[in-house]
Amino acid sequence: MDPRRHHSLKLWNTFGIDARASGCVQAHTLDDLRAAIDLGARFERMLVLGGGSNVLFVRDFDGLVVRIELRGIRVLSEDAQWIEIEVAAGESWPELVAGCVERSWGGLENLSLIPGTAGGAPVQNVGAYGAELKDVLLWVAGIDTESGRIRSLSNAECLLGYRASIFKGELKGRFVITSVALRLSKCPVMNTSYESLAAELCGPGNSSVTLLDVSRAVCRLRKRRIPDPGELGNAGSFFKNPEVSAGTLDALRERFPSLPAHPSPASCFRIPAGWLIEQCGWKGKRVGSAGVYEKHALILVNYGGATGREVLDLARRIQDSVRERFGIGLEPEVQIV
């Protein structure tokens, strides 16, 4: 396998940052991937990319970048109520969701139009509009980079949480995802509990709502809030929504009565980071070639020609503002490289 040397990564990340890597390869097969992992040992550092939709390059990457191009979807089992499918890691996530909706397989419709690949979905435990990948994930298969063997991890073993997984923790850099298995419903019950989605569908619990209705509503909401990376570089939500205890929330609401918050599974409350950022005056603000999107304060954008360092400096200024005003630390959702 002959890597491309000093290759631009501009088209390999949705921020459109023109960083370069010492070497780049694309893995279309498992044999390609094994060869790339072996090659990575010679470069000392290796970074695996899918769609590059959750990464910010702040400098050139001194190592090997491997882009996963594995393709294929196969049915594992099927009965009158459920269908289980295995999806190769390089499959486009938006296309996968659209295909499942078209076939009336329920479970992914709330995750429509999320950029990236199937292999990246469990790393982040992608979620939107009241649904998360963990709701439908059966297992994840991948190559253990230390042993070179294929192994599978069950849903529970993936340790999926809010934008968290074992692949961002214990197995970071040690496990390359090759496929994911999903269990989808052929008799779906629509999840329209999320407030903005329910409003888009003209009220919660609408019995006439179909999978296609939900998917189209989610797509409309996302298009109104998040710019197309092909037109304006971005990686979606830059920060996680911070979680606070009930006591902390009460103390904050004494100072900020309109502070929104939602219960989270961790027995605490999740505060919308976009609201905090907007209250600090950052929404729509531009600093050089980087800025905060005018329609959604959680989206940092590259107006063209921004460096990763410029975007990161802007993110840090936002963090400082939120910490100073609210005493809350914002944690990046995007991987900083």
C-alpha cells in the first residue's frame, strides 16, 4: 500500500480546513484496512476518518490518515416485526437512514440528515430529536489494532452515553470499526416527543404521522438550523450540552429565571449550550474567517480560508465567556486534532 504523501485533508473534513497529513490512504476492503494498520505502525501515529464530520484539524497531522471506504448492507435476520441489518462502516449515514425510511424500517428516522458514516455513529452515539443510536444498536465489529483480529462488542460493551462511547475512551486508537448491526422495527411507533419535532408535525401523538413524515420534518429542522458543509464549513454542534445537578440548576435559575433545561438519564439536567452561547452575545458574530452561525449559536463555521487554530481560538473565547457569566464549562463535541 503506497500512501499519498503530504496530502491535503481539506476535502476529508466538513470544516474544510486545509491541513495536511504525512500520509493518506483509503481502505475499501478489510485487507486494505489491515495493510493500512500495519503501515500506520511505520508512521508512529494513525488517525481513522469516516466522513470527517466531527473533527477539527488545528495543525498538520504528523502521521497516517486512513479513510474508511468499506461499503455494503446485508440482512442478518427478519421476521414479521423486526429486521436486523449489518452496515459497513463506510456507508453514508444520511443515505442509510433515507433507505431505511423508504423501506418502512423504523428506528433511524429521527437521526435523518446527520452527516458522517455508519462507522462514526457509535463513536459519538449520534442522537437527535429524542433518539440515539443506542436505541437500535445490536453490536459493533472492528479490528483490534494490537492483535489484528476482528472482534465484536455488544451494545452494552460499547458503553454508549451522551456523545460518549468506549471508542472515545478505553479503546480510542485501539479499535477500528468495520461494521455496525442495527435492529429496526417493521411495525414502528413514531417518536415525536421532542418539542420542536412535535411542533413541526403539528402536535405530539399524531396517529397519522408516518416514518417519512418524521424524517422529512427532521430534515427541515436541520436545514433551518445547520448550514450545508458544502456551502459553509462546519462540524455541526461544536459543544456538548452541559449537565448540572438539580441544586446547581436551582441556583442558576435564581439568577437566570428563563434558563432552559431538560432532565437527562444521568439523574441531572441538560442545559442547551446554544442558549448559553447566545446569551453571551456570540450568535452571528464573526472573528476573521471563523464565526458563530447566525441561525444557531452552537454551530461554529468556516467562512472560507479559516485555519483550525482560528476556529479553536474562537471556541476558547466562547468557553471563557460562558464560564465567566454562568460558571459552566463547555466541553467540545468535536475531536480536536
